[in-house]
Amino acid sequence: MQRVLNSVILAIASLIGLGAFLYPFLVPQQSPQFSAAAHAQDAPLIFLLLVALCLAAVLSSFSAGLLNAKLIAVLGILTALNAVLRGVPGPGGFNLIFLLPIVCGYAYGSTFGFLLGVFSLAVSAFIGFGVGPWLPYQMFSVGWVGLLSGWLPSLAGRPRAEAWMLAGWGFVLGLVFGALMNLWFWPYVFHPGQSEMFWQPGLGLGESLKRYAVFYVATSFWWDLLRAAGNFMLLLVLAAPLLRLLRRFQQRFYFAVLSS
């Protein structure tokens, strides 16, 4: 029952996240200019709900045996490390913050990956990398990176295959992350001279997707491509040694981590 509860908590958190990204298309609040005012009213509430659900997931996972005290300590250490890694400069949209959620989500399961992604984004924001209405959307997006990585098939015992799989996965997620994050502000911006790439109330799904594709290619695709390529190279080189290290900790702590 505790494991079921843990899955329900993650499902509720993910549904809230999807609703936060998509509700402006259903209840449009057009603003004449893009600024921090977009989502300024709802972002604090979404942030608090997400943090509360993640803390509930920690307690539920601890009760279910998915996390133990030592693994929670590891989660705290990796959260702090990943928050610092966000500040390592890279070309374009490349950022080291995706490395650990992908590898840890794959090694330790979806719950661990989701919590690591969410908490590390929150910590990084409060230590100087920017607090604003975009923050809960970044937390959801990186949390989903870790969560989905826990759904990958296990290739334990085949380190080269694991490295290539995670590298390809990191490439895909680098593009998906950028495409998803654009949605937090895209419904709030519009320029009459470039209406073919902006959303307006009343558009059908097909036309909306067409306009978004134009917007994405024109604004962030190349930036995201550098992120995706950086993820690919980084995981291809570091995935195997990191997995060996994580699994050594797993054996030493004598715990069994199950994907949720």
C-alpha cells in the first residue's frame, strides 16, 4: 500500500505539473508583453504544492522501503552537488544539471530521479541561479527527466550498452526539455508582425502545433540542440563510471531500490 501511495503522489504531482503548463491554453490570460508577470500569481502556489508532494513522496518512500536513511542522505548530497553543477558554464543551452537526474533515475529508480531533479533545481535557484515564476516549471521539467529515466530498460552488466542508451536518452531529453519549457511563457507573448509563430485564443490543435513548431525552430531549437549534444557526449563518457559508483554505494548500504 505504501508503494501504491508513493506512485499516487508522483502521479498527482505530475498531473499538477501538466495542468500548470497547459491551463493557459484553456483559460488564456493574454498579456501585451512578456515579463515576469506571466504566472506571477500561480507560480508560488504551484511551487508550494510541488515541494509538499515531494516531501510526502520522501516519507512514503521511506515507509515503503524504497528509500532508507542512508539513501536519503545520498539524495541530499547529490541534490547539493547537482545544484552547484548548474553553475558550470557551457555552450548554448548545455548544462551539467541533467547528468545526475538521468543517471540516478536509471540506477535508483523513478522516485529518486524525480526528487533529485526537483530539489536540485529549487536549491540552485535559491543559491543564486534565479528565483522567478519560471522556477516551478523548471523543477517539474528536470524532475520528469529523472522520473522518466527510471523507466528505461535495465542493461546492467553491459556498461557500453548502458552508456550508449543513456547518451541517446540524454540527447532526446535535451530537446524535449527546451520544447516543454517554452510553454510556460509562449501563450503570453504575441507580435502582430509575426503572428504565424504565436498562439492566439480560438486556434485549433493542429494550427497551434504548427505555430509552435515555427516558434521553436526560430527561437530555441539550436540552443536546445547544443544542450542535447552536450548531454550525449557527457553521458557517453561519464555514465559507466557513475553507474559503477552508484551501484557500489547500493551494495554497501544493503538496500534494494525499486522503480516506482
